[in-house]
Amino acid sequence: MRFNIPYCKSQAPVAATAAVAAISSRRFFSSLPALIPPPPALTEENPFAVLLASDPPPPEPLRQVLATGDVHAALRGLPGLARQLFRWAETTPRGFPRCASAFAAVLVPLAQAKHIRAAYPVSLRALRLGLLVPLVSLLLSSPLAPSLRSLLGLLLRLSTKFSAECEAQDPAPTTCSTLCLSTFREMARHGVAPDVEDCNRVLRVLRDAARWDDIRAVRAEMLQLGIEPSIVTYNTLLDSFFKEGKMDEADMLLKEMQTQGDGCLPNDVTYNVVISWLARKGELDEAAELVDRLRLSKKASSFTYNPLITALFAKGFVRKAEALQLEMENEGIMPTVATYNAMIHGLLQSGQVEAAYLKFVEMRALGLLPDLITYNSLINGYCKAGDLKEALWLLGDLTRAGLAPTVLTYNILIDGYCRLGDLEEARRFKEKMLEQGCLPDVCTYTTLMNGSCKVKNLAMASEFFDEMLSKGLQPDCFAYNTRICAELTLGATSKVFQVREVMMLKGISSDTVTYNIIIDGLCKTGNLKDAYVMWMKMISDGLEPDCITYTCLIHAHCEKGLLREARAIFDAMVSSGSPPSAVTYTIFIHTYCRRGNLYSAYGWFQKMLEKGVEPNEVTYNVLIHALCRMGKPHLAYHHFHEMLERGLAPNKYTYTLLIDVNCKEGNWADAIRLYFEMRQNGIDPDYCTHNALFKGFDEGHMHHAIEYLENVVLGG
């Protein structure tokens, strides 16, 4: 095991752990700039004065308070009146005064009376007005009474729940992580130590925002303020270290936990954090070992199993993932919505749309309510399978379940229509988005551009690009890459470099994908010299060519018959540390098979296997095709069975090749058997298949032969 966790204390699973990381011993305020400016000086001595002139006038008790000119003093010890003032002021045209001192006047008496629940809506209003940090600063500017600590805790908790709604209302949007960090630092600057639970909330937000240095700063301040970390603190820190990739620090933290006494010894949540990281890293054996340890200690939960199930599906181990789900249920652990989302996504990734839908039915039968992730995954699966009818039914079911489609939902459906080449329907869905109050984003327009490229409609692609700009949306690198791809599709090489110049002027750097698209486009037009120049330019720009870069160049040189140069590029690829893929090896195998050089083709096939690269369906089809063409059907059958043993599914092309060679040799029984097997596996034969089966028949006789074969021979 990479991490040795010898002790797992029995403890109830902790819900969502907060965000933390790293150890530092010095203060950070002097070196880090304030993220939110200090509160502005009040322009009015009495912010409540305007309320006296309200129409209708304030009710009598409030009028008397307002008339004193010192609302702070008048409300002291009167929490009910303070609450009444806030509620009434919010109903006036001007609303409650928008300054920190006014909110403090109402909140202080509520806090002193320990009416924290009543303080919540007042504090939330201050948050939405962007006054939370100024309010905290004001409360801390005078000697702090013990009764105000609970109020400060409430304000800090609210800062960690800063919603998208608040961000949208803020004229100068502030992120949740910035707001809660500023609130925490303001308290720490005055020597006020928040509760460890509130610190954990701050750390969780920072972790989710990947603000690793700020996490370190907060942890250092916690230590300096004498705040004792809890098991939640440690587990969140551990998760942060893993997500940052700081394995050594994670290991040190685990050792530190074991010295902190019973309250901070590694528990089931600690194990779950480690399992989640191991699963993400692909170290499935170690993850499975930890899952088993938790299972045997009867402390496993759905949080234990979910990461490993997700990772197994990602690796294509569908049966292992399903077996793990069964083990989970046998242990009496109920799958959650997240469990089913992982299984549905994994099955869809492996092309098993119907199996994914059955999981959807199964989860509902268990009383689990599918969420937007569930629906979006299934809609995406059906769209990729070309079944828009089922995708639209799911969209309807989503709304019937009380959920609202998001931009992502619409983008998936738009992409589905673009895949089918139905740009009009894709455009209609964009308009439907607007009708539903859902604004198209850069991804929407990029998808429409990509769809236009596929049907060779460059004018429409340009139209969508221009519309995106007119809506004030800034194209990202992917949008520009799509535009470049469109130009290359039509062979407009000069235009490609113009678009790239615009990208650079907009401050958007070309990424590896940009270069790969350009290199591939130049290769396809036979312009190997310029493709080589772009390859060198890519390296000089500090980008590492990847497997796709090298494979594009290798393919282009093989197509030109420049095998020595292709081999040199392959060697450069290996030397750079970029591992060749199944596609890379298949290109060489295909090139030598076309030349009739089976010896060299098998040499590359053997090299592929030795390097642990799994052949795919295309690799086997290339070999089967070459062997059939050279009259070696027994070897072709050997590879056909090898495919099946590896769990690869023969496709229409595989069956057509074998049917053709059997017909040529007069093996009608084997040809019919393969045809029947093909149909049984849900693969529809096409004209090429029928032509191979009934070679020598004219079109009329072929039609009758097909009818007889399917209705009489196979149907009987």
C-alpha cells in the first residue's frame, strides 16, 4: 500500500468535509493583498433619517425610534423592535438603508438577545447587498462582547454559502471563495478565533475553488489562533493535498493524524478520501484493497464504493463494476443517486445505452429520484446513439419530475441534432432555449459551428461565430479551434493562419489541440513541409506534441510511402515519452498490409502487444482483410476468435470480410452461419454484405435471394 493507515476508528460518516491544505507557521496578511476593500466611510451620520419621510409613514413605535436620531441606542435591548424595523423598512420604496452601520443597528440587539434565527434574514440581506465584509469590520472595530461571537459565526457561515444568485445581483461579482476568505481574515486580523466547524467550511470552499495557497494561509492562521483541528479538518486537508497532487504532504498528514489522539485518528471518511484518490489515479488494486478492509470492518458506505465503481467503468471493466455494485448491495449498503449516476455514465461510455436505461428504471424502483446529472447523461447517451426520439422523451420526463433543463441539457440535444446533420432542428432548439429563459453560451455556438462544419456549410459556421460575438460572448480556444477546423475542411489554409492571428490578438494562446488540428489539416492536403514547420513551432512555443500530433504526421508520411521518415517520427515519439496508441501501431500495420508485406505487418503487431497496447477492432479488421485477400482464411478466423477472447465486438466490416472469403471458396454453410450470427448480434448487413453473399446475382435475383434467406431459411 502507498499509504499505511493502521487504525480506523469507528465513527459515523461525516457529511461534506471542508476545504483545507498545507502547513505554514507565519502570518500571511502582510504578504497577501486584501481581496475586498475596507468599508467606505459613511456619508450620512444617520442612515435611517430618510425613513421618517416614508409614505405611508412608519408605525408609531418605529417613528419614535427613528425620531431619536440615534437608532443604535434606541434599539438596544429591544430585539423585537429591531426585527420589526427591518421588516417594515424592506416594504418601503427605498428599502432598508444600504450601509453596514444600519444593519449593525438591527443585528446587535438580536445577537445580544441570542435571537440568531431572527438575525439570519437580516444577515442574508446584507450579504446580497455586498455589505458582509464591511459589516464584519464594523462589528470588530469596537471591543467585542461575547454575545457578538455567535453573530460573527453566522456571518462567516453565510459567506461560505454565497450563492450564484447573490453573485448575479452583485454589480462587482465576488466569488464565494474570495468572500469567505476575506471574512475569515478580517476576524483573524482582530484576533477573533472562529469555531473549527466554520473554519472547516471556509477550507472546503477554498478546496473546491482549488485555491491551494490560500488553504495553506488559512490553516496557518488557524494554528496561530489556537484553533484545534478536528477529524473533519484533517480529512479535508487530506483531500486537498490529493487534489493538488502533493502526495508527500498527504503522507505526512496521515502520520500526523495518528499522533493527535482518538478524536483525529483516521476514520472511515479518511479511508474514503484515500480510496477516491487511488481510484482517480487508476491504482485500482490498491483502492480495491482499502474497500475490502472497510467492508470487513463493517464501516463501508456508498461513499466507499462509488469512486471505485466510477474508475472501473472508466477503464472499461463493466463486469467488475457491476460485481462491485452487487457486493455493495449484499453488504446491505444501499446505492445512492451518485452510485447510479456513475453506473449509468459508465455503461453509456461503453456504448450500452439500453443497459444504462435499465439502471435508470432500477433506481426509480428503489425510490431514488434521478437528478439533472442522471437525465443529462442519458439524454447524451441517446443523442450519441442517434435516438433523438428517446432523448426528447427524457427531456419531457425531466420537466415532469419538476426539474428544469439547463444550458448543458439544451447543448446536448443541439449536439444530437448536429450529429444527425439536422442543423435546422438544432437551430430551433437554440431558439427554444431563449424562450425558456436559458441563454446560449459559448459551448452552444461552438456546437452549432461544429455541426455546420460536418455538413460542409462554412457560411453557417461563420454566421454562428459572428452571432456569438454579437451577443457579447468571448470565444474560447475550443471555439477558435472549431473555426480553424471549418476553414481546413474547405482547404482554406491561408484563412486558418488569419484566425490564429486573431486568437493571439485576443490573448488566447494556441493549445496542443489547435496545433494538432492545423498539422492534421496540412497533412491531409499533402503539405508535409508546412506540417513539419508547425510541429517545430509547437515545440518552440513550449507545448509538448502528444500522441495525436505524432500519429497525424506518421499517417501522412505512410500515405506518401515515406516509411523511413514515418519510422523516424515514431522513434522521436517514443523518445519524447509520448506512448504510441493502438491507432499509431494500426497505421503501420495497415501500410505494410497494403503493400502485401505481412512479415513487417506482423512485426508491428507483435511490437504493439509487447508494449502492452491493446489492439482494437480496426487493428483486427486490417489483419483479417489482408489475410482474406491473400487467401489465408484460417489465419483470418484465428484473429476473429482472438477478437472475441479480448472482449472486442466484430462489426459489419469484420463479418462482411469473412462472408466474402467463404463465398469465394464455396463455403456457403459458414457464410450463412456468419450472416445469421451478424443479425443475431444486432448488426444490420448493408449492400456490401449482400453483394459479397450473392456475388454473381443480378440486382433482381439478389433481392429475392435476400428475402428467401431472411424469411424462409433464417426465419424458420
